[in-house]
Amino acid sequence: QVRLVESGGGLVHTGGSLRLSCAASGIIISIFDMGWYRQAPGKQRELVAHITSGGTTTYVEPGKGRFTISRDNAKNTVYLQMNSLKPEDTAVYYCTAHYSTSAYWGQGTQVTVSS
């Protein structure tokens, strides 16, 4: 059974930082492209950051320059370092893994940024 378990969310003040983790089981993430998405209340889910199996990263506004995605294949874990957080970053953050026609999602972790 494949599981992606996000952790590290919580409540933080504007300007603060959080580091999200996504621990995978049932798959070997080294062959997977991994990503972080987020969904705010009343909005569509949107891509935040992506990292290929080869380590190439892609960032989408408005996280570009503030967020960093990384992966530790030995720990089968992907991270999202989020700095200079803003209230508009408040959302549920989801981890995803893609390989060929296979796609897996985690259950999400809540990030709340207070003003």
C-alpha cells in the first residue's frame, strides 16, 4: 500500500518559516517526480513546487524565491522549506508523487499564517 504522509504544518506568524515533510512508504521515491500543491478555502488546488527524479526543481509564483523543495531519497522523504510566510500562504499543503501513469497524493497538512 502506497502512503504519502505530510507533516510539519501548523500556525505561524507573518514572516515566519515552516518546513514540511512528506514521508513515503510503499514506493521508492528515487524514480518518482515529486511535488507540493496547496489548496486554500474556496480555491482550486495549485502547484507550489516540483522536483524531478533527477533533482531539477520548478517553482510557481507566489512561492518562488521563498520556498525550496528538496528530496532525500535515502530517507524516502521530500521537503518544502517555506520562508517569509504570508497570510495568503494559508492552505492545506499536499504532497504528490508521479511516475509514468502512477500518481499518489497525501492527505495534506494545514498551514495557517496569521497577520
